[in-house]
Amino acid sequence: MSDVKTPQLNQVVIAGNCTRDPESITTKSGKTVVKLSIANKRYYSKQGEMSEEICFVDIDWWSEYAAKTISTIRKGSPVVVVGNLKLNTWETPSGDKRSKLSVNAHKVESLCWGNDQSSESAKNITMPKLEDDIPF
């Protein structure tokens, strides 16, 4: 069995609402990371009644583009995040080992349309008037 190679895939696509305003941090090496957190709801049937489960996910967005678009995403903004899972480990001052999964984002897209929280690309899109689409 040791000859069998298991394919490795670490890809995450998740949508939710920002739980706080994104925070831009510059590391000692000069790289910028935008930190945000989203809440994702999952609906399911439990004993015939609809229930919901909320999952909170921390996002690290390492991109120059992230720092430029941070102003378009606010607390409550709906976003889609594409990235990969990352396991963060650390030790507390008392010596306890801790770990937490987060998403290392490759892309974050705002889903806001037509309000102050919309992305620049969404602000520049105009919908045609219905009358303009009628050929007669």
C-alpha cells in the first residue's frame, strides 16, 4: 500500500458576510496582509424542522490588490473567498500548544451591488434599460 499516491488538493471556496472591518497589517519584512473574518450559514433539516449552523472563518489575504481594495469591504459585506486551508500553530505563554485552521485567500470578491460597500468593478457596471432591449 505504500506505493499508492494519494492526490493532494487543498482548495476552498466559501461565501459569507464579514464579521468585522478588514484590517491591513504590514509585516516586518514589508509584506502586507489583510485580515478579515466571515460568517457562513448552513441550513439543514433536523427532525423535520429547518435549523441553521454558523461557521466563523478567519481569512488572511496576502496580496497587493488586497490592500488597495480593503476600502470596498466592510463589516456585513457579503463576499466570496477562494483560497486554501492553512494550519496555524503557536504556544501560549504557559506552554500550551494551540492550533487553528484559517483560509489563505488567493481571491476575495465583494458581492455588494449598488451601495457604498460595492466593489469598484460592481460600481462601474450599468444595467441596460428594458426599453433599450426591445427591437421595435
